[in-house]
Amino acid sequence: MSAHDKPFDTGRPRPIVTSLDTMRHRIDHEAFDAVVLGLDVVVTDLGYGDVRSLPGAVAWIDRVRQEGKRIGVIAGDERASTALDLAGLSDRVDVVVTGWNAERRLKHALEELGVAPERAMVMGVDPQDIQAARAADVELAIGVARGEATPERLRRSGAVAVVADAQELLGITSG
């Protein structure tokens, strides 16, 4: 592999440690048994009933499912199952829980998945989902900065890290 294959790699360590650098050492696949995802982490609504899956989220789901992890999706919108169907993701999800109260829907998802909060990972674009995870004693709450909330707002809500897409987790986890 030549230097042209990695144009941004100078071979020197970066002077600033990013949250992704920190996460490389913190996420261990043995530390969780299930992942609860906010609907907006896995699909995007293009309008007029055109719902698409997000490729990075699909790759992440596929990886953790191969490891035997269970997958839950939470949403405030009652049409979450329909969105997952339209996006072609229904067969990858074990549980879908909807409702307007973030804490209740997360608690219900954890119960349906049969996982204790300390053995779960939660990923959300909504600060309420992150706050609900922290209130439920989920230590591994990841913010996904693809919604209206800024990365800083997700961090202040309790996210241990913020990523732009679930795909970022593919290269920074150990398992």
C-alpha cells in the first residue's frame, strides 16, 4: 500500500484525542447483549412515503446480529413498524416499541428484549432517548448527530460519545 492509498495518513499521532479515539478503547462487544436504536438512527424519510434504510445502520445491525445480539427500535411515532417494513428492515429487528414517553418506551424495549440496562447499548438522535437511557442506568448511550440536536446537546444529554452515523461504530469496536 502506497502513500497515495492513504492521503490523510501522515504516520504521526494526532495531537488532539477525539471521542472516536476514546471509544476505540471503551466499546467491547462482550459488554452488551442488545442494542436499542431510535428509528431515525436506522431510516430516513425522504417524504411522500419514501422511507429508506441508512446503509451504515444496516451494516452495524448486521454485525451485531451475527454476534447474537438482539435489536430493538424505539420511536414516538406509531408508524415505526411501517417505516421499517418500507425500508426493508423488519427482519433485522426483534422488537419495536412506540409511545410518546421516552423513558417508558425504552424500559418496555429493554423488557421485551430481556436485557438488563447495564447490558444494553442505546443509540439515538433525540436527546430525550439519550436522557432516558441514562435515567435507566444504560451506561453505553451513543448520540447520533443526524437529527436536529447538535453533538454538544447530545453530549449534555448524557451521550458517552457522538457519531455521525452508526457505520462509524464498525471500525471502533472490539469483539
